[in-house]
Amino acid sequence: MSALTTNYLVPTGREEAWRFTPLKKIAGFHDGTASFIPKISLSLKDQAQGGYTIAAVPASEVIPQSTTDDVVVQRIRDAVKEVTVLTINKDAEIKEAITLLRKAGSGAEVSRTVIRAGAHSHATVIVENSGNAKIAEEIEISLEPGATLTFVSLQEWDNETVHLARHHAIVGKDATFKSVVISIGGSVVRLLPTVEYAGTGASAELSGLYFATDGQHLEHRIHVDHNVTHAKSRVNYKGALAGDSARTVWIGDVFIRAAAEGTDTYELNRNLLLTDGARADSVPNLEIETGEIVGAGHASTTGRFDDEQLFYLMSRGIPADEARRLVIRGFFAEIVSLIKDETIEERLMARIDGELTKVGA
């Protein structure tokens, strides 16, 4: 066991990046009081197909390709001894998803994972998190020119879990990155999906859904750095909340630098409040340093259940409880269907149905 004792700028909650986060509930990862195990808790589900390799590599040999001012990520980088490195071969077309399973144990842990998609490769990587854990992690993803990568992160945690993570993608020339983030369960889940570009013609699509119930805090902070010309980004996150003190936070930051002419970007966040006592914060931001762009916009909505949809279904003989579930399934279907795995999709919707039953929504 080690303690996070190196001197860092400890957040107080007054900083913009931390003002929504319940610091007292994040297991001491931010302030140096956590005792942790630097370990690798992700394992490959099945390696029946070729086209990639996975290995544990000494951290000294895996230099981070991005900078960060997040104190938790800084602590992770200083503490981790080994890094999981998943390398997808150049020109590989991997038809079945590469699935990594989290086997979290007792105690707190910190970990780093690096995913490298070779030039003109095509692959899907799924990270499945479940159980009860206290974990801080960094996942860094790099796409070489012409690569296409879909990255799916599933947070299906038990209710006591604390999960802090940064998912950072570096998207190369003419490469396509798609991210799907699903967060259900956990005491506090704080995820940072971030993107920067390494070449023109690159594209990033960041999609996600989150469902919070009694006392849960689910926070997603997206940042897209348009730092090259003629790159594209789309952000689409949806959330639903049910139960007393259910809390979600969505921050969408898009930065278009002066040199990023030809940028095309749009971000959308929608939140559905299913019961009293739930609160959703949604803050879309655009910072634009050049007017020579294709387009830039954002939208955010937070509201109650759509009574017209409910009435429509009930008028056709569907009971009220079932009608509500159908509306919620329809609300989430756009995001869930992006996973393209029927077993996972049905498992997620069954989990949501179960949570709704618990809170009587």
C-alpha cells in the first residue's frame, strides 16, 4: 500500500473544474489522504482473434502523450508502475469487439491504460466496469492517420463505488474516433472524456448516457480542443435522474483555436427529471478564436417527463408503468444502439428498469 503524499495543488471545491464535485466523497484521491494499490485490474475477455497485442509495460517506457492539470491524473501518473498497452496493428480490420473486463478488488487503486490504433486500422474496444470499487484511472487513446476506432466505456457499478477517470483521445489525420460512455450506478462517478487533434480531416463523435438514482453523483466533463484545420466534432449526451438527491453534472467545453479554420462542431445535452428531489446541471461552452469555420453550436435541455408521449401510449391500452418505461427506453435508445451489441444493450436497459422500480419511478 502507498499513500498519495507528493505535493500537489489540492482542490478546495472553489475551482471551476471542481465546483460541482463532492470532494468529501471521492475517497481522498484528490488530496493525498488515499491509500491505494497501483495495479492492473483490466484483463482481456477473449483473444481468439488476431490483429492486436496487449501487454503490461513499465510506466517509465510509456510516456504520456498529453498534458493535464487534473490533480487526480497527475497523481496517477506519478504512482503507477505498469501500464496496460493495447496496440491495434496497422491496416488491421478487427470484426469482433476487443473487450476488457475490470476485476476490481478491495482497497483503492490507480491505473493507466494506453490504446494505440495503427494507421488505417478498424476496431472497437469495450471496457466493462462493474462491482464495488474505488478507482482512479487514465485511459489515453491515440489514432494514427486513417484509423477508425470506437471506444465504449461501461460503468455498471454497485452503489458504493467511487470512480474518477480521464479518457483522452489524440486523433490523427483523416482518422475517426467514436466514444460511447454509459454510466449507471456508483456513489460518485467523475469522467473526463477529452479530445485533441493531430492532423486535418480528423473526426470525433462523443456520445453518452447516464442514469442517476438516490444519492448518486454522476459527472461528465467533456473537452474538445480544435487545434488543427478542417476537423469535426459532435457531442451528444443524455441523462435521466430519479430519486431523492440524485445529481448529475454535464460540462461540454469546445475550444476552437485561432489556427483551426474549417472547424465543424456541435454539442447537445438533454436531461430528463423523473422525480422530485433530483438535480441536473448542464453547462455547454464554446470558445472561438476564429470566424473562419464551417459551423459551431450547442444546445442543452432539462425537463420533466413528456406527458404527451405517456398519454399517447396509455390511450392505446398500455399501463402507465409500462408506458413510462417505453418512453425512457426510447429516450436512451439513440445512445445505447451505438454500442452495436444486443446482449449489452439489453443488459443496460434491464439495469435501468430495475433502478426505476427501486425508486418507484
